[in-house]
Amino acid sequence: MNAIRRNIPILLLIGSLLLGCGDDLSSEDHLNNANNFIKESQYEEAIIELKNALMKDDSNAQARATLGTIYFDQALYADADKELTRALSAGMDPTVVVPVLAQVLVVLGELDRLEALSADGLDAESRSTLLAAKGISRLYQQEIEEAGELIDAASESEAMSNYAKVAAARLSMVRGNPEEARKQLQQVFKDDDEYAAAWILLGDIERSQGDSKKAHHAYSKAIKYTNNRFEPLLNRAMVRIDMGKFADAESDLKRLEWEYKTAKTHPGVQFARGLVYINAKKVDEATEAMQKASEYSQNYPESLYYLAAIHADKGRSDKALSLVNEYLIMKPENAAGSKLAARLELGKKNFQSAERLLLPVVAENKDDVEALNLLANARLGQGKTDSGIDLLARISELQPKSNDAKARLGAAYLANGDEEQGIKILRGILKQSPTYDNADTLIVMYHLGQNDVPKAIQAAGEYTKRNPTAKSYVLLARTHLVNGDKDQAKAAFEKAQEQKPGDPVSGISLAEYALADKDYNAARAYYQQILEHNPAHMETRMRVAATYAMEGKDEEMLASLDETLAAYPRAMEPRLVKARYFIARGEMEKAIPLFEALSEEQREHPDALETIATFELATNRFNQAVGTISRLIDKKPNIADYHFMKSRAYAGLGEQQKMSAELNRCLELSPEHFGAKVATARLALLSDDNKVFEDKLNDLKKVAPQSSEVIQLEVAYASKSGDNTRATKLLEGLFEREPTTSNVIALASLRQSSGDMDGAIAQLETWVDANPADVTARAKLSEVYGSNNQVDEVMRQCREILKLEPDNIVALNNLAWYLLKRDPKESLQFAQRAVALAPDSSAVLDTLALAQLENNNLDEARKNIDRALTAAPKSPDIRFHEAKIRAAEGDKSGAMVAVSSLLNRDESFAEQEEAEAFLESLKSQ
């Protein structure tokens, strides 16, 4: 029967459409149909009928009131408000409308409108509901006294509504009297044991009292007895989370989202979902959900706490501290929030701030071990050793069976210089628990810290006898390494492998022995043994790839990384290693897809940010680099290299002040940072601050007199001072010691700038003869030939370059240029190849346009010269070439105007003489 009834409205609708929507039912008929559907709990069909009723008669107040009530039951409060308000305006009996509208306005927070609702025309029961709603609104505003007066007035009504009775119980709860609240609710249940609001409040009371089982029962009753299940479903989901029943909580949340279209965006649902995601370790989803809930932090302040905890786990301490401090403003006495904030402050070495946060927590609960441990750390960090030790002793008393507590106390005594007491406590632990590793480790590390290596070796040996494990033998190996005994250390590492085959620490250490002997296969064998037992050990996988790189086997290295990605498609490390490899080789386009494959969370990892910033610096994307490095510094503010990277980005942007500030910060963090010292000296040279430069240079020469960077600074200073002889001598010495491409080019460039073209050419020719595959040197030689008007040699070098690099754009473009007159057809071929590789380059488009002009293809020449001008509208050379094409098109007067305009400029340009001759030729025609 239900299935047939559900199809009735659809059949009616189809019939109406066939008949042009002209049914014979009146507004009242539709209202009656709606009421029948409501009796059958078929609310969607009822809504359709009510809307039809209002289409027939917009003034049908009863239909509006009924529709508003259904919307209220479905938690569509804004729609309910609209319909109920219009019903009241249309003259509907206020006794029917006002009680429901008052409850709607409470939910919507429309408290001013609620205050304005009149009690005129209401019966006693409806009046009590209105007064109770106004009282509840006062409770929400923390106006307890005023709320009490209103709810008491509602209670005095001769016909007190159940809503008012529940409001009175809520008031008792707020006043701190849960037992009275329970009694009041029992009176409601006597009258109506299916009144859902009473069950919801009872659930709230039981939950506040820590009885999750009873709360769950109460909310389940409310769900059973109400059409508006939103609040009890959400509350039951939260109780199920409290009880650790996350699958059941997920079921409630899914039901909410299925039954109520507003549920997915509701902050309470988002908060509950966030907790479910946290339990499932779905960090990204949890972050997103808590972020949405935190937009309503006044109602869900704990969302700030959980967000802070998530950011803290991700190492984003500044963000975490900001969020937890915001939470503590709202919940200043919350112990968990205070402890989280204190832990973050300790991480920043803000020991006094941590202590201030913890003192109220410990005062409230003197046995809070977590708080006591944090407070002990805060005091020890401030040098309040005795106080810190007292706290650790207190923890040890509270946890007499805790070896960790005793070990922390022993470590504190050792840190305070009381070796006798510290060792006594730690040995006492070992007497009771011989396998407790931390005690042995603390003893060994203490002796190493005191530079008492024999005692450390002795303690480590005792450790291995008492507890022969991989961990104990690794510690013994390290004591031998400190003692300089590599053979004994290796033997201990081998023992560790015997105890635990595939142990990563000892396996990696043994591999390093093999690498020191350049025995790459042996090293890989150790790594492979680790991976057999720990296939997901990413560090070892990266080390395997590194061995191939050390051997110069790039293809095998890339294959190893690809094998890791095939096994672990979401892994970050192999992608970053590949990206760094391609960046180092200048193959920037191959790095981009690797970055794009990273997840949003991975892209914010410090290693990823550093690699992305390196890419951005290498590709001159300096603005982007500033943003990336800023995020990196937010995560790790005290890393000198990051500030140095940022200084390079500012240098690229020409922002010297900001560059200088970052260099200064870098040197504050690492006073001997060589790169920053060189950059600071270079900046002084550029700023003509010779005294500062000389001081910086002298400092660098003391540290690294033979460094190529230091010598290059000397060369630059000598050249700037006009002492080319000294500059040349310095570069010759550098080149003799370090015969590299960059040095030979620097020396040739110096000879070139001094007018010694023959010397520059001879230098480069000798180098190229010895290094025929050096494309960079050939490109420089080609340039010097061009400066010396040796066109045939320029073209010869370009052809040699193309044999080595067929897609070398500069060589293609230069050949096309020099062949314009000699061989226009071949020129066009080279130009077309260049444009295919660099379709947006103004220089390449310009050359192609001229090649097309020489081949009498004026239409294509016009298209490409226009594209070149769009890319570089201020280039005088391209504008001159456009005038030549214009003349070829027959517009000689236009060409003359264009060339005249160019020649009348104050600035000269490369082809000025040719332009002058061209203008004269046009005039003579």
C-alpha cells in the first residue's frame, strides 16, 4: 500500500502535465491531501501538496503554517522561519504559529525578533512556550538571572507546555543542579514519555556527568520519537566518539547527511567528522573538517585545539601555537590546551612561557604526570635544576613502577653534575629491569659527553652482555668510533646484524665501510638485506640510488628511483631526488611533473619546499622563490641556508636592502657561512663600498685563499679598478689550477673586454680542441668570433653545436641569421626549427620573419614580425625589421616614417647604420 500511495503524486503530476497543468483540485483539497500524507509520515509528498495549495491560493495561512512546521521538523530552519512568519502575517491563529516560530528563532539566533514576538492571542500553553523560548535565548547570552525570571514565569502558567518544562530543567542544569534537572525531566516523561526534547536534554546531562552509556540511550530515544532527528543524531555521534565507537559514529553522520541537506556544511557535523578522521589517521581530511568547524569556534572551540594538535604533529609549531593560544582565550582553564601550548613553547626554548602555562594546571591537579614532566623540563631549561629534579622525583613517587620516570630523574641528576646519584638511580633500574635499554643508553651517553671514552666503552660492553641486541651492539660500535677504532666498531656493527638481520642502523653503517672502499656492490648488498626485512625503509631505498650516482651510473640511479615509485606511488623522497638530479643537469622541464605529482601536504614538507625553491631560483622565478622560501622559514626559522637562499631570490629581484637583511640573518645564525660572506662582499663591491669590500675580501682570503669564488671577487675588483693585468694574472692562475668551462670562459671574457680578441679566441680554441663536446665553450667561442666579424667561424661553431645538441635554439637562430643573405632557403629551415622549439621568443620570431622576407613570403613574414613586436614592442631592431617588411609590402612612406622615428630617438641600436642606409635608399627611390 505504501508504495502505491507514494506513486500517487507522481501520477497526478504526469496527468497535470498532459492536461496543461489544469487540475480541478482546490487549495483546500491540496491541503487535505497534505494532511493525509503527514499522517502516513510521507513528508516529501506532503510538501509537494502544500506548495500546490499555495500556488492555488497564496493566502492559505493554514498551508503555510503546516509547511513551516514540516520544515522545522526537517531542520530547514530558514525555510521554516519564512513560511511561519508569512502564515502569521496572513492571519493564522498565533497559538498554532508562535510556539513553533519561537523555537525556530532560538535555533537561528534571531533573538531580537524573538523578543519582539507578542503573546497576544496565545493560550496559556502557547504563552509558556514563548516565555520559555525567550528564557532559553537569555541562557545562550549568559544572562542567567533574566533567563530564570522568564522560565519561572513560563512555569507558573496554568497549562505549562512540555517545552517550558524542559527549559526549566535546562535552567537547573545551567545552575549546576543536574539532579533537579533529572527530576524535572521525569515529570515530563510522566506526561509524555515520547517527548524528544526531554530525551535530548537528558542525554546532555548524562554526557556532562560522564555517563556515555546512559547518554547514548537517551539520544537513541529522542531519535525514535522525533521527526527532527538532526540534534539527537549529531549528539549520539559525539557520544559514540566518546565511547570509541567510531564506525557507529560514522553511521550516524552518514544518516545525518542523507536525511538533512544542510548537514554537510554544519560545523557540528564537520567537528564530529574531524574526530572520526583523526582516529582513522586521515590527517588531510581531519584538517579540512576541523578548519571548517573552526569558522564557528565560538560554538566549537575544541576545533581550534585539534587543529593546533594536527599542526604540531606536522611540525608547524608557529601555526599550532597561534591556534592553541586562540583556544585558551576561550577556554583559559583547559588543562589539555595549556599542556599543548607549553609543549610548543618548550620546543621554542621559551621556558618561562611554558612554566606560566603549566603552573595553574599543576595547582589544579598536583598528580598530573604529563604536566609535571613538562614543568620539570621548563625549570631545567631555565637552570632551575633543583626544582626540576624535585618535580621528577615527585613523578617517580607517583609512578613507582615506571622505569621511564626513574630514568628521567637519573638523567636530570647527571645533567646537574651529580654523577654518583644519577648512575645509582640508573643502575637501580637495571637491577630490577635488566632489559630496560634507556638506562644503559643514558649511562653510555653520559660518559661520552664527559669525554670519558674508556668508561663509555666499558658501560656499552656491559650493556651488550646484559642485553645482547642490535641496539646495544650499535651503541658499542659508536663508542669505538669515538675512540677511533674503526675495526672494533665494524665488528660490533656485524654483531648487531647477527642479532637482527636487516637492522637499518648497523646495515647502513656497514655499507658506509664498503663505500669508503668504493665497493658499491657490497654496499648495495647491505642495503638489499635491510630492504628484505624492511621493504618500506625509504632512507635505504634512497641510499641504493645514491650508490649508482656515486658510480656515475645515472641510468641505474633513475631506474632505482622509478622502482621505488612503482612500489610506493605516493612516496615523496624519490620524486625529490629525481627533481634535484634534473635541476643539477639543467633539465628543468623534467622536474616540473615531479613537483605536480606531490600531494598538497607533501608540497609543504620542508624537503619539498627546499627543492622547489632551488628549482625556482635556477629558473629565475624569483618572486615565487621568495614565497616558497618564506614558507620554509616559517617552518624552520633558524636554518642559515634558507636565509641565504632567500637572499639569492631578492638579489634576482634587485632588492638589495632585503637581500642584505637576509644575508645578515644568515650570518647571525652561521657566522662562518661561506656563501653569505662571498655574497656580502659582492654586494659591497656593487655598492662601491670599497672599504667594506676590502675587509670582507681579506676575511675570505684568510679562510679560503684558493677558492675560485674568492679569486673571482679579486678579479672583479681588479677589473673595476682598471687593473686588467692583475685580473688576467689571477684568472690565469685560477684556470691553471682549476681548468673548468666557467674559468676558461671567464678568462676569455676578460681578454675580450680588454680588446685582446686574438687571445680570447686562442684560449677558447685550445679548450674546444681538447674538449670538443663542450657546448657552452663553443657557444662562447661563437660569440667572440661574432664580435670579431668572423662570420664563417661563427657558422662553423653553430653547426658543431647542432651536431652535439640538435635542438640548441641559440645555434639554430644564429645560423638562420647569418644565412639570411647567403642561403635564404637554408636560413628559413633553421629559423623554423628554432620557432618550433621557442614559439614565443621575440628574437626567434624576428629571425623567422626576416627569413620569410628573403624568401618572398610576405604574408608569413607579416604574421611573425607582428608576433615578435607583440612580445617585444620596444625593441628598435625588431621595429626596424618591421619597417623593412612594410616597405616590401609596398608601404614605402609608412616604412620611412617608422625608420625616421627610430633614428630620431636619443638611444642608438645595433643596426642603426643599416637603418640610416635603408632610409636613404627609400628616399632615393
